[in-house]
Amino acid sequence: MWCDDYDVSVSIRTIADELDVTPGGFMGARTKVTRTKVSGFATLCFAIVLVASACGNSKSQNQTTDTTGNAGPAATAAPAADLTKFVAGRGPGVDDNKKEIRVAAITTKTNPIGGKYAEYVDGMQAYFDKINAAGGIYGRKLVIVKNRDDTIGLQNNQQVQQSLADDNAFATFVATLQFTGADLLAKAKQPTFTWNINPEMATPKGGPSHANIFGSLGALCFSCGGHYLPWLAKQNNFTKIGILAYSKATSASSGLCADGTRRSYEKFAPTAKVVFFDDSLPFSADIVTDVTRMKQAGVQFINTCMDTNEVTKLAREMKKQGLNAVQQLPNAYDHEAMAASGGVFEGNFISPLYVPWEVTPQSPATQEYLAYTSAHNVKTVELTQDGWIMAAMFLDALKLAGPEFTKQKVIDALNTQKGESPGGMIVPIDWTRQHNDPTNNVAVRSKLECASIMKIVGGKFVPQYSEPGKPWSCFDADPNAPIPVQPQHLSFAPGGVG
Amino acid sequence: MENFLGALIDGIAFGCVYALLAVGLTLAYKTSGVFNIAFGVQAFASGAIYYQLHVTDGWGILPAFVIAVLIVAPLIGVVLDRGLFRYLRSAPPMARLITALGLLVAIPQIVLIWFNQTDATNPTGIVPGGRVVYHVFGAALDRDQLSIIVLAAAVAIGLTLLFRFTALGIRMRAVVESPRMAELSGTDSDRISTASWMLSSLVAGLAGVLLPTVTQQVGDIYYTTLLTAAIAAVVLAQLTNIPIAFTGAIGLGVVQELLNRYLPTNSVLASNLRPSLPFVVLFLVLILSPRLRNRKELTDPLSTVDPPPPAPASGQRSRELTIGTRAVGVLFLGAVGYYVFFHGNASVVGQTIQIAIYAIIFCSIVVITGLAGEVSFAQATFAGIGGFASAQLSSSAGMSVILTIIIGGLIAAAIGGLLAVPALRLGGIFLTLATYAFALFFDNVIVSLSWVSGGLFPVVAPRPQMGTVDFASDKSFLALCIVILVIVGVVVILVRNGTTGRYLSAVRGSEVAAASVGINPMRARIVAFALSAGIAGVGGALLASYEGHANKIDYNAALGLFWVVIVVTLGPRTVEGAIQAAVGFVLFPARVLPDWLPWLINHVQPFLHVNALPIATQFIFFGLGAVTYAKHPEGILEANKGRSLAKVQGLIDRFKRGNPPTPQLEVAAAGTGVGTP
């Protein structure tokens, strides 16, 4: 096994990219958009999250199954017997009378300028219900005491401040368009779990530490690029590449993503050439000409840093003009939307940020998520899964902190983890360093970039380039490492399944 | 050559998208005198209904089209006419614009609550096989596009013929020019007005079901974005000429397409010009067109027979009542201050800071709208200029934060003054549109520059320090904000009561009369504009310092529109009104809707239990509140304050002398011709 070359099991994940502003996409996917509304102009930002995850350095005891790469104490290391032990006086946010661990949620629910993430809380609630039904943890139930709507702009800062003052919550969950309250949460040292589309999650260079803010991705790097796309192009003999992104005014992260993607090809793909590059698109752009020019340039493979709505428009225009190129979709892992798309995405690639449900055999964690949400009528989309995953990460942190948990102990415990991945559903995150902005700091990037590659065939998502039980294709994230002939195929699930 | 022809055809096709909206907007103005900035959200309502019926519920194209376009859209027109705009026919254009702005804020939220429409993807058009493609001179057009082209042309031609050759068209124009004069000539203004609104709403409905095939999603943002781009063509047509609006919109589409085709895609020019082209064109048309400068807006010539606007309620009090109300005010503020500073938690202190900051920013709207009588849609932009300038100067240049706040205000004032020089020649709606174009240009081009906003990570904006006094803590920063609010408030009051204020009042009443007595209207307005921008800049700088960053989303042009709505709803003519608007803006989403109102509902009746009201309610509440602007240009709270003071004054009079109470203070607003809706 690849991970056996190392003494400790470390898994790291690198996110290559993300976007910027609002909800976009079929599922409000991993895009962040800033969008102006009434004016009609506005800025929208959408993002892509392209990705790489990484694994690293694990010395597994069982070479065939343990690829989790966990170097620090395992997230599930707390003895099972301890999980029922009730120790009073756990401090703010823990109600000993009601026997509750109080959690606050702040999501963008009714944003008039775009970006609605309410389903995130549904996933959290489902996971908490599951845990509570099994007796809770440390003799307490997990309770969402307040579900706040941060609408737009300053409201996130305001809602964070109000939550910290009024909710008496032990931890805060955030899924927001703009994370303006990140500094407040950092300053308060509040255990915080986010749907990470916000660069504000990271500790900025020279800025206050955000070591208490955890996401399903480590700190984002929009411009890092990576090996994955050049490798995929090579695998499919794509030699002419097109890259499209919003103008930096529309979405700063989209422009950075395009720059990073172009550099990746220049560095890692000598046989592929970027023959069309447009990072000047406005929101709701007219892309007719872009398609015409890509057709004239003979583009075979298109990478976009835009939201799902725009790539849908692009796909339709490509079909209209007869451009038979393949898209790498940034975020369209939505089964309902795919079924309704009329086949315009046929043959395109996509890389979800968690283990796809189509992977066989499915991991126990994925099976549990799908079974529970199906049985309890919870929508199965990326947002609910992310809420579920982050709730699970919170539970991992509580287990690690032990029965005498406090806010600080929970933060500290999770920050010892070099391969945090609840149930193996995401690429493990090294929380000893992935809080920091990796843009200009290679040392805090993950060591590997991983993608779970899917192809759309017959309107369905079909896993590609993976081995049974090993859904992730992983590359060395070292920017100086050459592109490999084949990536490592890995699983991060306990038991190495799915 | 084929490449050029292909671009031309593609440009015409996309231009027809603009044309449909431009023609609709022109029609609305021509037949109602309302610059209906809510036209896009009217279209959204029909688009959402069509999507719901056809795509979600599986209805056929025809029945879904009939319901969404032929029934619901005209019905919306009837409701708007009978419920609102009928009473505004003689109102100033600004009052009608504000009313439309209120609808722009409220309608999408009502639709979203009703339909729960969030991700309405994969919309379909109104012709079967909409994706079937035809190739024309190298351009690929599908049936959906062709349907837009054909219908946009048909609408433009049909409406042109209607206004040129039919009695109905002439009556529609007559009713807009002066309903009262039209009545004198035997025209039933009410019926004609209703027909006009039904017609323009029908066009909005048509646009609503056609455009999603272009945007690929049904969302109010998409309609409004396209509509804003189409405004350039509408302005080119001086708001009334349908053929010019149509051809102008197509011209805009063609220019856009040619730029797309021939500009290098990764050039600085392309990345700045492509997103901003419609706003640049709009701004240039506004500034450079000599016809616009000399053009008179559609205003009832009889409107000047209406009585003047009511004086501020505070100016109508007796001495005793003034002392009494001031004493109560001081006691109230003292109690609030005591609670906030000595018992308030971080949340309460934080919200009070925000109230103080927004009150400062809203004072800028008091100056420009309450005193100068103009509407600026760029107040958020001026706040942003102050915020970004202050943050950059303090974090990059290491200047004193207090100094940078002042400099931020001065820079905003200078830019505001410079913008005012050409824009104020336009006046009225055109001035408002010029500020809007500037705000959108700032959002789409200037903000993206890293030396302005910092790029991906917002610029750090530290808290101020004056000598040994550090404003790092929230309570000390609150004290600073209150001091600045007091200073700004005093300045606004001094200006209002001073020479500039009196000049502005005179100019607002009658520009010609003011000029005849030696007042220079331009000078007075430029001062007001610069002062207003400067105040907004100071507020924006404080906002950045409070948050620790200058976040571009806090200065978004769309947010600025909502600011205007909330201030004109509550009280655009007094500092007190600005403070009340700030209280509403901060506390509605933070306290009133999630906590206080549900508590009240749950405690006054046993049947219905409410947890938290949707935050969207605030947009509906204030949006619909703004439609009362024409009836109460002094704001709802100010109007009610006037009534309350009159009642109290009556009681005092009765108590003192046994005299009957003085009459109610409220009088009809100037030029509104307002009846009772």
C-alpha cells in the first residue's frame, strides 16, 4: 500500500479550489456567490471546488484495509464505555439539568441576493437524532437550540455575535454565504463547524488564529491548481483545453481558480495546451461567443470555475453549436437535477467532495447516511450530507475530548488529528496545520490531492479510475512532484471499504 | 465574414432579450408614468408560476401559459393599478419610483414564500421542441431563441402601432400626461389606467416565461440583472420611444457580442468592459445625451395646485410640548444608554453599534432625499468608498484610523461632488439612474481591484485609537460612534435650517422660482450631494472598523436600494427618521422577527403558535411600507408622530384653557394628488 511507506498514518487533504459566493448549483452545491440583487447587477460569485484530497503517511496495521492515514489519536479512539459516563459541570453550553449539549446553527436561509443553505441543518439534525436515539453521548442529548438566518452581509457577523451572547451554545455550526463572523468565533474560541466555502475560515497570514473553526475541507486554496486535471486530460488524450471563469469583479475566487488551473496544465501537462482562456465573464453571461471560439480552437476538454447554472448554460450552448467537448463539472452531483438535465452533461466528469453513493461496495458510513435520511424523509443532497458529516466530526471531537470535555478540550483534541475523516466519508484533514491559508504557504498544504472521479453515462454517475472499495484517486500534492502515470487508489473508510 | 455575420446574428438574438425588457419598461413608463424598476420581478412572478405549472406540476405548455401570462400577469397589473398607482397619477416621478422600488423588494419574497421556489433549474420555453437548432450564417439559433426574437419584434411593432394609430393608445398617453385634464375631455382615466397596467404587466408576463431559457434558471436576480442592462436602451429612448428602445437594445446586444468575439478574452479591457458594458453605456447616455438634459418628465401640469408638503411634526409643537417631548426623549435615551453600557451583553452592544453606524449612513439619505428631494441609489457605494479607503489607508499606509475615517468621508464627498456635476443636470429619475449606473460600475469593476477591496481576503480595518484612548473594546467604540452620530446629526440639522437647506427647500418647491430669486440650484444640490456622500463614507468607514474588515458585500448596490426603501418608509426628512430606520434595519432581522413578534403572537392568542418569522418578512414589510411614500413623503413614523403630537397638544390645550384641540397637523403631501387607497 502506498501509505505504508510512512511511519505514521497521516492523511491530509488538499482542496485545490473553491469558489466564492453563492449558492448555486443544483444542490446549492459547493459554490459561494456574492450576488447583487435588486440592482440586477450584482456580483455573483460562484465557485468551484476542485479538489484534491490527500492521504498520507499511514503505517497501517492491516495493509489491506487501513488506509485512513490517521496519525494522531483516532477519532473513534475513546473507549466505548466512556461514552455513557456523565460528568457534571462541563461549562457553558452544556445543560446538566436537561442533560443537553447545546448547539447553535447559523445558516443563510432567506438571502434575497442568493445563496440559501438551510438544508445543511437538516443533515445536522438527522445525525443528532440518530445519536440521540442511541442514547446520546456522555449521558446527554445533542440539541440544536437555535437555527439562525444570517441573510446577507453584516448579518453573519451580527448573528454570530448574538448567538455567542444569547444562545449559550457549546458549539456553533455555520453554512453561510459570507463568513464575516469568523473572527468573532475565533476570538471567542467557540468550537465551530462549517460548510467550508469561505476563505474566511482560514487563519489569514498574520491574522488571528482560527484554530477553532473546522470544515469538511481544510483551509481553501483557490489558486493552487494541482495534478488531477492534467492527469485526467492525459488519460483521455485531450490536448486542447478551454478554461472559463467569472471576472474577478464577479468572483475573485473564480478568477484565481482559473489562473491556478491554467498553471497546472502549463506545469504538468506538456502534451495539453490551454487554447482558450476566458476569465472575464460577468454574472449570467452571454456565452454564445465563448462556445463559438472554443469550437474554432478545437477545444476538447473544458474546465470551468463557475456555478452549476452557468455550466448548464454552457453545456446547452455546446450542444446547440455542436461542440463535442467534455466538461469537468465543478459541482453538479445532484441526482434529481441530472435526471432533469436532458442529457446535456453526458460524458462529462465530476468529482464530488465526499465518497459518491455509487461506489461499490459502499462504506458503512455512506450506507448509514443514505438509510437514515431515506427512512426519515431527509433530502439526500450535498448540503445535508455536509451537515451530517460535520455533525459527525463534532461527535468525533467530543469522543476524543472524553467525558470531562470542555470547549477548549474539544478544539484541542480535534487539532491533534492528522487524518480526520468522519466515517471515512471525506478525504482526511490534517488539523494540525490545515487551518492556515495555504495560498502562499506550501508547508500547510495537504500532502496529497485526491478526487473521487465520476463520469456521467446514460444520465447516471459512474465511478471511474478507481478500484473496488478504493474510490479516491490520489496524487502527490507537492507542486514540484511530476505527474504520475497512475494515481494511488485509496479508501479512507475504517475497514477500507468504500 | 461568416464569423462577423454569425456574431451579428448572435448579437441580435441576445439583443432581443434586452429588447423585450426594454420595450416592456418603456411601455410601463409611457402608459403609467412609472419608471417601473419592479418590471423584472413582475416578470419573475409569471416565470415562477409557469415553471411551477409546466415543469414541476407537468401541465401542458398552453394551459400553463394561459394561467401565467394571460391571467395572472394582467391580474397583477390590475392589483397594482387599483391598489397603488391609480392614486399616484399626479404624484412626482420620484414618489412613483420609490413605490416601484418598494415592490421590487417585496414581490420576490412574496412569490418565494408562495411557491417556495429556490432552485428552479432546467426551465423550458413556450414552443415545443425548444432546443431544435437552426443554422443561419454560421450562427446557431434554437426555437426558444427564435420565439424570443419573434415575440420581441411583434410586441415592439404592435405597441408602436397601438400608440400611433389607435384611440386607446392616445388615451393612454393622455391619462399619463394629466389624468385630470384627460377626465375633462371625457376620458375615463380609471379604465384607461387599468388597461395600461394590464398591458404592461402582460408584456412582463411574456418576458417572464421566455427569458428563463436564456438564463437557465428562474430567479428574480436573473430578471433584474437583465432588466438593469436593458435600462440603457430605455434611457436612449428617453423612456417613451418604443422603436428606439427596441433598436437600442438590439444594438447593445450586438456591441456586446462583437466585443465578446473580438476582444482578447484574458485582457484587462475585456475583464473590465464585458461585465460593465451596459452600465457604462447607461452612464454615458445619461451624461452625454443633450436631449435628456432638456427633457421634461411626465408630470401632471395640474400637480402644482396641490398643497405643499407637511412641515416636520417637531416644528408644529407648542413650547410646552417641545420641552415635554424632549425631556421624555432624554429620559428614554438615558435609560437605553444606561442599559446598554452597564447591563447589555455583547450582542446588545454590538447591535447598538450597528444602529449608530447605520443611522449615520442613513443620515446621508436624509440629506439627499429628505432635503434635496433627489433619490440616489449609490449611497451604499459611497459608504463603500469610505470603508475601503479607510481600511486601505490604515492597514497599508499605517495612518491613524480616526484620520482615515475622515479621509474616507472626504474621498467619498469628492467623488460624490464630481458625480453630481454632470448628473445633476439631469434631475429626477435620470439622476437616480445615473447614480445607479455608477453604483453598478463600482460593484462590477472598481471593487474587484485588489488595491480597493483586497481581493479574496477583505482588507483589514482596525479599530481607532486617539492618544491613550483605545477604541478596541465594543463599548468604547460604541461611545465613539454615538459621538460621530451626534456630530453628523447636528451638521444635518444645521444644513437643513441654514442657507443651503433653505435653498434646497426652495429648489425642491420650484426650481424656476428659486432661480428667479437668485438661488443657484446646481450649487445647492452639489453641496447636498457631496455632503451626503461624505456622510455615507464616514459611516462606511466606521462599519469596516467595527467588523474588522471592509467587506464588499456590506456595500453592495442592491443593499443600498433596500436602505433607500427603509429610510423613505420610516422617515427620510429628519435625523430622527434616520435613527428609526437604523433601528428597524438592525433589529428586525435580529430581534423582532425571530424573537419579539413570535413572543407577542404566542401571548395574545392561544390558537396559533409561532416559532420564528421568516427574515424575508422584513423585505415584504418595508417594501410594502415604501409604497406609502407618496401618501406620506415624510415617512410613516413621522406621519404618525404628527398625529400623536396633535392629539397630545389637544389634550394640553383642553387642560390649560378648556379650548378645543388644535386641528390635526397632517395635510396632504405636495404634488401627490393622493387619494385614499
